[in-house]
Amino acid sequence: DVAPRQVLIEAKIYEVVLTGAFQAGVTAYLQRRGSNDLGAPNSLANLSTRTPQYASATGLVLTAGMLVGRSRELLGILTASEDNRKTKVISAPVIIATDSIPASINVGQEVPTLSSQAVTGIQSGGSSLFANTISNRGSGVTLKVVARINPSGIVTLVIAQEISTPQAPGAGDAIQSPSFSTRTLQTQVTVQDGDTIAIGGIIRESDTSSSAGIPFLHRIPVLGAIFGAKSTTKERTELVVFMTPKVIYDTNSMVEASDELKGKLKRLTRIIQE
């Protein structure tokens, strides 16, 4: 019997604040740096295919050439930008997938949410009491991948990714249960063994309100505006996902991949303990 092919997939998910050089988006930034080296004949960029579907997302999408041809350059730029807090790594999962068999990984936590309410028939102080049904919903980063590997080492990845963040309910909300901000991505890409791809274009806009002023006085209705001020800050962020597939050809490759995965887990454990 011939053992099925397997592939080690390293992923790194960045969130980029779209200010300064990245204000128009990551794609526009790369375009300004020049694209003379993209789309060359016989380059792997011409093998790349993608059918992206974005939910609740707008903005530029990385083209096939940038997706493969300049992903390492982009990775270096974003890594350097971590120092000035313009970018941050949301997650860096590693997964081993068998040829044509779905694989998934979730990095996050279960969040209790209110799924239903029912009147109990019992009253307290003239008001009916409700029975709440609580269920858990997963949050964080979920990555699902189906890898198809051909004998020459070219890997086709069918990728489905979701990033879900719980939002606390407002003090005046009738239902005190968290809502969820979700960003999803579905795409297919073909890449050579060991090459890094980059997928971008999921842009989110958020508004943050703040107030400042003389304590107590700035909260007085109508007159409070004299003693304080309110401001709203808009922020735009873009998700950029890097993936590097490494084909496992034999037992030695499997051992090396397992050792590499164990090493990453040990480093992660040390970071958590610190």
C-alpha cells in the first residue's frame, strides 16, 4: 500500500491598522512599491487560482501575482511594523493535513450566550420571571483547509477561515448577551511546495466613542457639554493571511514535520508561562 500524501501548513494571520503607508490598503501599498517582477511568464504566479468570497468585507483584494510572488516581501514588512504597533499577529496556527481530507484548527474560547428565554409563570414583585437557556459559541480563529497534492509537489489549498470576536452588550440593551463580530474568507489557491502565499482584502471599520471633562459636571444633561467634550475615533483594519505548505514525502519528512511542530508548541508554552 502507498501511504497518502500529507502536507504541513504553517499559517500566520496579521491585523494591519490602515494608517500612514497602509492607509489605502495593503494591496495599494505593494502597488506603490512597484510590480515589475509580477506575472512573469512561466512564474508560479500564473498557476495561482483564487475564487474569494468575502463576508461583511470591502476593499482591495491581493491579485494572483502579489498573492505568491511578493508574499515574503510583505511578510517581512508586516513583521517589521509590529514594533510600532501598526500590525499585530492574531494567530499563528500549524496543521498537518492529509491529501484531499478536510483538516481544521480553532484557537479561541467558548463564550456563553443567551439562546432563548421562556416565561416561567412565576412572578416576583408583580413581574413575570424568565427562564434563560445558555449555550456556548466558539470565538477566535477557525481555519479549515482541504489540501490536494500532486506528484510534482504543487499543492492546491481550499481555505475557509473565520475570525469571531465577542462584543459586550450595552448597559441599556434589553438582552444582556454578547454579540459577535465575524470576518470570514473562502478561497482556493494553487502554490508550489514550500512557497508562501498571502491573502488579504478583509477590511473592517470601527468607531470608538470617548468623553472627557470635569468630573460629575460633564454628565449634567444639556449643560454638561460646557464642562466636557465627546469624540469619535474611526479605525480601519485589514486582515492578511500568510500560508506556507510543506509537502511530507516520506517517513523522514513526517518526523521532521512532527519535530518542527513540537518545537513550535514548546516555544508557545514558554511564551504563555512568561
